[in-house]
Amino acid sequence: MSRRDTGLVWQLISFAAIGVLSTVATLLLYAFFRSTMNPLVANLLALVITTLVNTEANRRFTFLGARGSSSRIHAQGLIVFGFYYAFTSAALLILHAAVPEPSRWLELGVLLGASLVGTAGRFVLLRTWVFKSGKGTS
């Protein structure tokens, strides 16, 4: 049985597809939670829910069932999540400092922009640190 290609092109395509679905889900959850919560709590809940599914999908599809110590993968995934949450939350805090009462659409736009930049960093960390293969990556 042959394994699919695990090179950079496959990883970018797979990560992008999973990322688009996750970003849409995050924005929808954020909009839902934001109606009753402050921006940072709404962002945290939306990201926790979607990151759990996203990380597992990336392990299975993008990095093709990467193996390793489960505790190590979860610990490193938690650190990556912390960076991602801090980055997206900083974007929301900067927005609220610059615009005292931004519209929900403006919040969602800022969150989308921060998510795109944060996702690039997340890909690099997942590929080179969390799911790094022992054979090296291509």
C-alpha cells in the first residue's frame, strides 16, 4: 500500500482547504458568541472549538497521520494555539483601542485578517515542530 505524497505542495493544499472551513466556522461561532460575550471570550471559545477539530484534521490529512508522543503533540499544539489566540486577540484589542465601538462586521474583518496571518504562522509551526517527520520534510 503506497502513501500519498507528503510534500510541501500537498501540505499547503490540504492545510488551506481545512483552514478555509475552520476559518468560516470560527467566524460564525465568534459572531454567535459575540452577541452575549466580550470579544476576547467569544474569540477564545470559537478558537477552542475549531482548533480541536482543525488540529486533528491536519494531523490526519495534511500531515497524513503524523505519529509521535500524544502528550508531546498535545502540549505543542496547546502552545501553538496560545500563540494563535494571543495574535488574534491582540488584533481585536488594537481594533477596540482605535475604534471605541466597532461594528460586528469590522470585528469580523479584523479577525479574518488576523486569522489569515496567524494561520500562516500556525502552518509553519505545525509542519516544522509539532508534526515534523523524522525523515525530514520536503
